[in-house]
Amino acid sequence: MKNPLNRRLPRELKGEMGKYMVIFLFMMLTIGFTSGYFVANSSMLQASEESYDKYNIEDGNFEVKREASSGLLDALQKDGTKIYPNFYKEEQTKNVESTLRIFKKRTEIDLECLMEGSFPEDENEIAIDRMYAVNNKISVGDVMELGDVSYTICGLVALSDYSALFSSTSDMMFDAVRFGVAIVTEDGFNKINDDHLHYNYSWRYNERPADEKEAKTLSETFLKTLYVNALLNLNG
């Protein structure tokens, strides 16, 4: 006896073609988006892991009220941890309503990636974060006023330690409109007054942590050492 479904299924598919096409397209798009998400996630994860060595990204940072003493720095570097001064100044911008965090061009830690234009070479040049520039419609060649000084934007960059523009670790959301980061030359940095100078230091372990558990243990040990020695050396 012939299977009655042999004639019924083609007839039903023909009669309900629209419905089944919608279901097919929905499943195809869902599978496509999901597959694309996992492929992109894997690629971004690999790129992120490689960037730690490529740009020598810090393992952490801390800030003290005044420049750290040699005694404090020596105590922190006894266990094979390297400390890098990474000072910055914050100024209100006159072009747009925002705060800009300005660093000296880094050569050892948290290196920058040039996206457009060039790195600053003159004391009157500044390179700003690309996302901040796009959101505020700022371009290479524009003049930016910070406090009492002006800079010409020579380039758009991405700072490896600011993959998301959080102005503070306590912020719930990053803000790439009213907060941005930038780099200048040492002379350009000195042009800005020290009213909003932050004595920030970055650290990086000589021996890379094997996993997140070891990284957590190392950071807790480092912070305990920092706390004790900051008090002993009158830093806070």
C-alpha cells in the first residue's frame, strides 16, 4: 500500500508555501546571526589576548596623592612587578561640553594604536580617541581648546588601556561623548597647568599569570603590599 503522505506533503507544501518560506527564512537568519556572533566573538577574544603583548597593556594601576617615593616603588617591584609612571591631567574642553584626560605619549606601557593622521610630534599637537572624536564630530586638523591652551588635532588614536571610555571604575556605563582620552608630547603635557594632575601608576607582572585565578591572587597580594607601603612612605 502506498504511503498517503507521498501525495499529501507536496500538496500541503504547495498550498502553504508562504508560511513555510517565512519559517525557513526565520530559521536561516537565526542560525546565520548566531554563527556570526560566535565567529566574531572568537576573533575579538583572540585579538584582545594578542593585544596584551603587542601594546604591553598594564595588569593594573593605582593613584596616589603625590608622586610616589623611591621607597614605595622599590617595595612594589621586589616581587618581579614593574611599575610605570602614567600621569595624566584632566581639562574641560571648550569646543564641546566634555572632559578630556590627557597623557604623555607612552613608549613602554599601554601603547597607542594610530587610527588616522599621525602621533603628536610638536608641543602644539594632540591626538584624541577616535570614538570620542566621531561622537563629537571632531576631525584631524581641528583646533581644540583645553583650559588656557590650544592644540591642533594631528591624529585619531585608540588607547590600549581605554578600550571602553570609563572615566572611573565605579561608572556603570561608559560615556564616549562627554569623556575622552588623548595623548600629547612631553612639552605639550607641561603646557597644561598642574591643577588637575593625577599621579597615576601602571604595573605589569614580569611573569604572566597562568589564568584568572592566579591573576586575582597576584593582584590581591600587590594591593596589600601597596596599602602597607603607601602608609609607611606617607603616600595615600
